[in-house]
Amino acid sequence: MRWIKGILKVEDWEKKRKAKEIEEIDRQISALEAEIKAIEIKMDELNQSIKADFSFERLVEFRSLLERRKNLEKDLTILNQQKARKQEELKSIYREIKGVEVVKHRLKYELRRKESSVEMLRSKFFHLIKNS
């Protein structure tokens, strides 16, 4: 039974590690989303100023912001894919933990059943000896 407890400890540690990795990815996603929003606000302001007074410098700055936003969105997509993969791994760990717990409960049940069977045989044996 000790080996089952050891397996459960390892699985629990793995579960916590995966959960922390998902939290870290969530923080990175939030930071990227905030940065994208800031760039979009800057782009809107720059677009308004280009409409009011056109200049090539502003246009070049707008294009660089557009390229930066595109790169950040690509990074965001990659992070979302990583998060989905980590969540699947976490689900797998939960399934493994549940399976080990089921095995643990089955073993306990079998041990109790065998112990009660042995006790029953002992009591019958002593009853036979007593009645003889």
C-alpha cells in the first residue's frame, strides 16, 4: 500500500507543477493582451492624427505598430496552444490519479474481504473445536 501512496504523491506533485505552468502561461497571455490593447489604442490615436495631418513618419510608425501587433497576436496564438496542451496534460494527470485511487480502494476492499474471510474461518474452526 505504501507504493500507492508514493505514486499518489508523485502524481500530486506533477499536478501542482502543471497547474503552476498553466498559471504562468495565463500571466503571459494577460500581459500580451494588455500590450496588444495598448498598441491598438496607440494605433487609433495615430490613425486620427494621420487623418488630420498626413505625414510619412506617422505612416511608417503606424505600419511598425501594425507589424508589432501582428507579431504579438502570433505569440498569443502560440501561448494559447501551449495552454491547451498543458491543460490536456493536467486532465491526463487527474485521470491517472483517479485510476490509482480506484486501484487503492479495490486493494483495500480485497484486503478487508480476505481478512473477514479468514476471521470467519477461524471462528468456524474454534466453534467446531468447542463443540467437539
